[in-house]
Amino acid sequence: MIRLKNAAQIDRIRESCRMLSDLFTYLTPLVRPGVSTTELDDTAREFILARGGRPAFLGYEGYPASLCVSPNEVVIHGIPDGRRLVEGDIVGLDCGIDLDGYFSDAAITLPVGKISAEAERLLRVTRECLDRAIAAVKPGTRIHDVSRAVYGHAVANGYGVVRQYCGHGVGLSAHEDPQIPNYVSPGPNPRIVPGMVFALEPMINAGTGEVRVLDDDWTVVTLDRKLSAHYEHTVAVLPDGTVEVLTSWTYPA
């Protein structure tokens, strides 16, 4: 069931999204050679708790951290494990905040120092996929229009699209209906209406779109071990029909 939000609820979700945006602003300059994935997770948890929020991912279906940290071939759900990032890595950071029962969700993939031209192109195209997904959100369009926008741009640039994981509704819980695949699936295709709040999140691979889950039952990696990128924003369709991107992050120049 899709849970439509009223203006007052969207205001509260917006507050959670502002806190999450502030977290990404704080974390981004910390992503550099030598930092450990555990240090990033500890920083995120302390930041959220100090501001009166709760890490939405911590304990969710047993997930053991506050921040998903996903280097290189890790698509999503990378568990912080003490690994230190090195020059040339890319790393996805994915986080959500529960602020008094109102949820935000966002992700960014960042370069660690200087990265290859091939890696930079993957990151750029994946950001463009997210931009196109957001542009497709408007009252009267359907979920498949959003999916088509992502898939078409990724495939036109020679990349694989992850099919096993997708975007979703968000706001009153961490994951809600509808599911929003990054390809045009045979599944439900609801019409977009005011009051919907989505977490849009293209997951784009440099090679095949196929993935597998490691033995920890969380970490998702590309099957061919090529790079993957992941970007995500929380987006609301306001009661007046306008569309607002509630989260923000700044990709480093």
C-alpha cells in the first residue's frame, strides 16, 4: 500500500532530510586516502545521535552499522569493517535518519583522491541517471517513466543496470511502497500523485548488471568485480503538485 503524506508530514520528513544533508556535507571531506570505513560509520552515528536523530539503518533487519560504506565493486550494503581507503578507490555512502518517526534516505559515491577517467565517467553518468529520474517525477506520470529514464541513459552509455535492488517509497518508515526499479519491470506501475515521497537510487555498474551477495548476507558486489556507482535522493511530490528534492549532497570538484 502506498502511503500518501500530507503537508505537515512532508514538513517533518523535510527536517529529517535536512539533517541527513548536513551529515553528507560533514562526511564528504573526510573521504580521503587512509580513512577507514569504520571511522566513517562511527562519525555518521555520532553526528546523527548528537542532533537528536536515530540511524535508520542500524539494526534494520539486522544490519550492524549506521552507514553503508561500499567501495569499488561493492554495489550497496557494504558493512564497515575497518578497511582503509586508498588513492583511486571510489566509495558509496548510503544513510538514512529516523527523526521522531520521519525518515530520510540518500546516497553518494565519492572519489578517494585522484581516480581514473573511467571511474569518473561512471560516477558522472550515474549522477545523470538520478537527475533524469527526478525530472521524470511529476503528477500524472508513472513509475515506469522514472525507471525508463534511468535505464535508457545507463544503457546508452554502455553500463549495466542492477535489477535485484531498487528505489522505494520512504518517509513514515525506511522502506515503503512503491518499488521503483531502475529498469522497466513487469511489476506494478502506479501513477504518481501528490503526497508521494520516494527514495530514487540508480545503481549502475561499469560491466554487467549482474550482482551477488557475499556470505555476510548483506554486501552486494558486481558479479564481474567491475566498479559500481550509487546515488540517491529523497524526493517529494508536494500537495500542490510541485516536486521537491528534499536531500542534498555536493559532489567534490
